Amino acid sequence: MATRSNATARNQVLNMLKQDHKRAQQAFRDFSRMDGEDDEERCRALVEQTCAELEVHAQLEEELFYPAARSALAEDGEDLMNEADVEHMTFKMLIEQLKAMGPEDEKYGATFTVLGEYIKHHIKEEEDEMFKELARVDLDWETLRSDMEQSREELMEARGLQETEEAEPRERSSSGSSASKGSSASRSAGESRPHAASKPSKDRS
């Protein structure tokens, strides 16, 4: 399967996951600069948005990417894949805790910050170890890409998330509006964050 089209699909799959990683890391940096006491609603919105995006990312990996990776890496990757599964379980527990809390809770900010540390470690292991190993194995990347793109679209729609168009930041910055010169305009198109179609609700199924 070492064809040019399969190699292209491999790069697209890994880049999809890496862009998710960049968005998550940016969200945790944004949160660290916020004053939770002065702007509780902005903090809540960022936390809820980030958790929803992380859930989509995790589900994509657990249902499609990890099974394909585990099969391709076989015994050589067993420890790496098991660690990734445990890391997912850990940060999903923190997400569930955050869903039951609010900015008024004493440990709200600390819990989100700890989640960020787990995510940072998880990203480093995936990108520095797992992704590099997978670049050298035989895997049907084209099928995996197709399945992940379809599933991603469905999962984001179910959570009221939309993928920001790549051209959107450039369009805003060229409008001449001073409001477009904020952090979102300075962020590269590749790192643009998905956004909620409507304000997240506390009531989740």
C-alpha cells in the first residue's frame, strides 16, 4: 500500500489529528490568560467548547484511529497503544468532573489546568512516538481517512460544532474592521478553531 495516494492520505489523517492538538493547546493557553472571577461566562464557554472538541477527537481515535494503529503496529506497539487508552480514560474523567462544575467552583480552573497537562503529555507521546511509528507501517490510510472524515463530521454536528473555514480569518482581517484584529485573526488558518453553532448547554445527554 506504499502508493503516493496512500501516503497523501496518511499525511492528511495525521495532520487532522495534529490540528486538533494545536487547537486544544491554544485553548489551554487562552484559559491561562483569563481571569475567571471577572469573566466567568467566557471561561465557561471556553471550557465547554474545548471539552466538546476533545470528546470528538477522542472518539475518533478510539473508534477508528487506534484500532487501525493497534493492528498495524501489532505487538511492537502494544504498550504504546495501551498507554494511550489509559490516558484517554483519565482525561475523560476530568472532563466529566468539569461538566458537573462551574466557574464559581473553587477547583474549576485547577481541574481544567490539570486536564491541559494531561493533554500536553498525551500529545507529545502521540506525535513523538505513535505517529512516527505509524509512518513506517503498512496501513490502508485512504480508507481510514474516509472513515474518519465522515465520522468527524457526524460527531461535530451532533455536538453543535462547526469547522471554521480556512479563508474566514483572512476575510475578517481584510474587512478593515478593528474587531477583526484580535487573536482569532492572528492565528493561522490551519489552527482555526471549530466553533459552536449555538451556546453550549449545561444539559448534555
